[in-house]
Amino acid sequence: MLADVDRRRICLYLMRSDQTVVTVDDLVEILADEDDDQERLAIDLHHRHLPKLADAGIVEYDARSNTTRYWGQPTVEKWAEHVQSIDEQNRSSRSAP
């Protein structure tokens, strides 16, 4: 689940946010970089990422209302933070002279 950067970012956002329910539009706004195609990201969230996270029991996704509910998953949170720290270390080592 966490091998995909977008799913990792979704989990990290949800675990750090005070919100327990977010819409797909909210996630697009939060996750989209300037270079991202927001429509493409919304489609990926709706058809790929959120259903996969829901199937794994990490979130509850209602495709009809385009809302995602997060209840908290300590194991997933631990691994998401771990992978993020590795990503950050890799980025800093690539930018070092």
C-alpha cells in the first residue's frame, strides 16, 4: 500500500490532520503540485488510490459522496513515517555536493 507515493501522502495527511472526513477535492487541493494535472489526480484518487486504501481497511471511502473517513491505523502510520524519513534522506543525499 505505501509503496506508492500518492497513497503514502494521503495516509500522512490524514494522520496529521484534525479532519476525520475529507473529500476527493480536498485531497486534490492538498496533494497536487504545481505540475500535477489536478483532474488526473482526482481520477487516480477516485479509481485507484482510495479504493485500494479502503480495501486494505486503512480508510473508509464512499465513492458516491467522494468522501474519505480515516479512523487511525497505528501500524500504517508508523510505516508511512518511516518511509517518508527514508525518502527525505534520499533527497538530501542526492542534493549534497
